[in-house]
Amino acid sequence: MPELPEVETIVRDLRPELVGRTILSTRLTHDDVLRGVTRRRLLAGLRGRRIRALTRRAKHAVFDLGGHYFVVQPGMTGSLLVQKDLTADERHYAVVQAKLDDGRVLIYHDVRRLGTLLLLNQAEWDAYDAGLGPEPLDPQFTPERLRERLRGTRQAIKKALMDQRVIAGVGNIYANEALFIAGIDPSKEARAVTPEASGRLHTALQDILQAAIESKGTTVRDYRTGTGQPGQFQFELLVYEREGEPCRRCGTTLAGTHAIDARITVFCHRCQR
């Protein structure tokens, strides 16, 4: 699933193309991606709206429509593009087609329809936003604040990092990578992580997320940038999807487990004692 770096890349690519544009009409092909909004309300809520801003919050692309927010979480196979002419494949898998006032079309493309779409008013958006944890790249997200977020949970540290109520935007890829860089056992209780280790984790999180943004995100399978290109950070991954391969630090064979959160966790027994 696209995480913070991937959604940030999409937003940065599309922001200059979309801000100031008006949505003239919208077509929705499937209702199963909608959350808390009906087809009728979504289509009416988008029609005639000017896109005032496009930002990212956690793993969501957030379109500010002036008192309403169109919120897109791309999911595993979702992508956002602005096109003049749609290919046959884009038409087939385009869940949303929003015609813009410059003749182009904003497309939400989702092969397996694993993403979600929301349309929220100001009060609803404020409540939704308040339920998300702090942004790990925010200047106010200090090592002390990370320690405070971890102190209150008995979850495994890897699971806590992926809990969007604890920290926003981190998923399986970057939790694996940050814990390896910080030298922390991913199964360790979050509240038991020492101040020294949480300091290393804070640095690792910020470094890995920033590096992934600079590389336009990680494309393991489906993710594409806002210009339709694959990301490049998959070539820099240290542990994710490298189970059975040698650790790039010590040469130990990397292990994998699904026991922590039912997702693959790859780690080094020696480097992450």
C-alpha cells in the first residue's frame, strides 16, 4: 500500500497541475471504494468545485474544495493521474474520472479497488484529522514526542509504528527499514524501547522517509507516481522483501515472520538483537 513517501510524491506531482482548476463533472464507476458517502453525494459534492489546495495527511491525498475535502487513500493498486487523453486501460480501471475546466481529466485508477474515497465537510475533516497521529516529518515531531507516543502501548514496536493513531503515514515497508537501521527487534514491546533506542528510531524514520521521497517512492508492484512512472527506492531497500538474503551490514541471512502483525516482517537476528 502506498505509504507516506508514495502519497507525498503523488501530491507533489499533481499539485501544480490541479490547484486552481475547477471540476466540471465527475463519473464514478464503482461504489465499493466509497466510505461514509453515497454516490449521489460524492458526484454532487465534486461538481463545480474549485480545487483550492492539494495536500497529504498520513497516507491520504487531500483535495481542499472550499469547505469540503475529497480524501483519497490509494490503497495497494490505486493511483492518481491527470490526462488529456485516456488509454483503453485507463478508461477500464478508472474508478473516478473528473473533467477539469482546462479539458483534462483527473483519474483515480484502481485495478483491484482496494483504495478508499471520502467526501467530508469541515467538521468531519477536523474529526478525521484529529484521529490520526503526528506526521513523522513535521518539525514538531521530536525524539521526545516519539517516545511519548510509544510509551503508552504494549504493541510490538513494528505494529505501533504502523498504527496510524500513533504515527501517521508509516506502513510495512518503512517500518521494516527504520527498525533495521535503528537496530531494534521488531517484536519488542513499544513501551519497552529505551530512550536511546527511540532516539535512533526517530532519526532512522526521518532519514528513510525523506530518502524515499527523494527517490519518488518504492514500487514493488503497482505503485506509480503522479506522472505515471515507477518509484526508485526499491533499489535501496535494506530488508523489506529480502528474506533469505544476506544482511548488507553483517552478512547474516535475513529472517522473515508473519507473527507480529500478520504481515511479512524481515529482520536481521544479529543487527536487531
